[in-house]
Amino acid sequence: MVKKINLYKNFNIKNNDKGSIILIGSFDGLHLGHRKLFERAKKLKSKSKLKIGVFTFDPIPKMFFSKGLINYRISNLNEKIRILKNFNVDFVINQKFNKKFSKIKCNDFIKNILIKKIGMKYIYVSNNFKFGNKREGDVKLLQRYQKTYNYKVIKPSPLKIKNKMVSSSLIRKLLQDGNLNTANKYLDRLWTVEGIVKKGRQLGKTIGFPTCNIEMQNYVISKLGVYAVKVNLLSDNKIYKGIANLGIRPTFNQKKILLEVNIFNFNKKIYGKRIRVEFVKFIRGEKKFKNINNLKKQIKLDIKKAKKINL
């Protein structure tokens, strides 16, 4: 049975969720490094009998401060909540990160939000955690107020694999470089893009390979090309096998990056439906073909290769 968690979009949290263990951060991708953090919090929960709450932000603060940074996030809020349910979390505070919130003074953030509104007893933070107006607050400031407000700061060491720190930044770079296998390994699951199927120019249908088209919105753009994928049609929660092209479709002289998914043995119209696309394996990079016939031949080879992959 999937655990039910309380989701708050402000700080009006229920009394029985106050006085908890708080993990604060963007938690983009919720990778193995995050999992290590949650496993440690889970042990503290068992010992202290306190609840675990996650305090996260939308948009990711870096995206707010860097207005030109559009394609950045590894996972959306739906994915984040879905994974947190498996991490033994009791509640999530998803704070809208805007100008007003960014202007809160760091001392006020501790006193009025973390203490008065949330009533935290423990807080897990990373070494480089910054907060408050002009990012003036840091871990040292949180530690300075521990005795004053009766809480404890826990600063766990990061997870390293082969001398590399597992981080959201590393996973973004792996995806952009086409190193999907390692990215999936560090995520401890398949990288996933979720979106609503849009009606496009139906170029795939005209050449015999109909596709479900999804805009990448603010997801990080992985290496352009063809992938073996699994598709979850959320309306019926069924899993289908397929192949996807992420790119600009240069053979058709298109420029906008789009995710086009061809679902095997599937002929339903699902415009307006939400689907989840899980990236299993990178097959090849995107290329421009001299003519449509050459493109069709290559698509047939791509599908043949994708079907041989254990999806």
C-alpha cells in the first residue's frame, strides 16, 4: 500500500506534523545521495518517534535567480512526491519560491518559519545550504541558534561513488552527455519525463510511425537522439514499451526541441492525456537524413534494436 503524505503549499501545517525532523533543499532528482540522507533520517525517526517532513521549493531557487535557465530540473513535483512516499516521509512543504520569499531575512526565516510555524526539532542540511535575503544565511548560522531554539543541525557527509560526489549537478551533466546508464544508476531508477500529450504536425503518422508528442517544459535536455523507453499512461496506469526521439527533427527542418514517443502495438488517441516516459537506453544521436526513405529505414532499425532491449 502506497503511503499517504500531507502536502502543504504554505506553512499552515497540522499540529500533529509540527515538532518534526526536517530535511530542507531542492532535492531535484532524489538520487542515491538523497536516499542516503533519508535512510539516516529514518533511523532518527525510529529512535525519536518524530515525523519526517521535507521542506522544498518550486521553482528550484537557482532557476528563479537565473531567469534564462529554463531546461534544468531532473524531475517535476509529481515525481518528487511519488518518490518521497517510498522514503518514509510524513509530510512535504512545497514552498513557492518568489521574490517575496527570497527577501526574508535569514534570522526571521529561522525564528518565524522554521521554529514558530514548523517547530522543527532536527534539521538536515547540506554543507553548501544558503537561505534568506541575499543568501546570507548558512549552516553556521543555523548551528549558532541551536541552543536558543532547542533544535539540532545534522550535516551528513555526501555520498561518493568512484571518488565522485553523487549530486543533481552530476546527473544533469551525465544526461546531457548521453551517459544515461550512469545517470539511471545514480538516480536508482529510470530517468523520467512527465507531460501532457499535445497534437503536433503528425509528421510521424505520415511516414508510418505515429507519435505522442510532449513538450520538455523546464526539464533538463538530455543528449538529443533516440531512446528505448517505457511509457506509463497515467489514466489507466498501464506500462507500454516504445521508442522516443528527443530533438528538433532536422530532416523536417524543425527547430523546437520535442519529445516524440512511438508506443509499440498501440493505436489509441491520447491527446490531452498525461503520460510518464521512462528512459531505458540511449540508442543513437539525432541526425539529419537526406530523404524521408532513409529516415524510415533508420527508424525501423531503431525499433528493432529497442525491442531487443529488456524493457
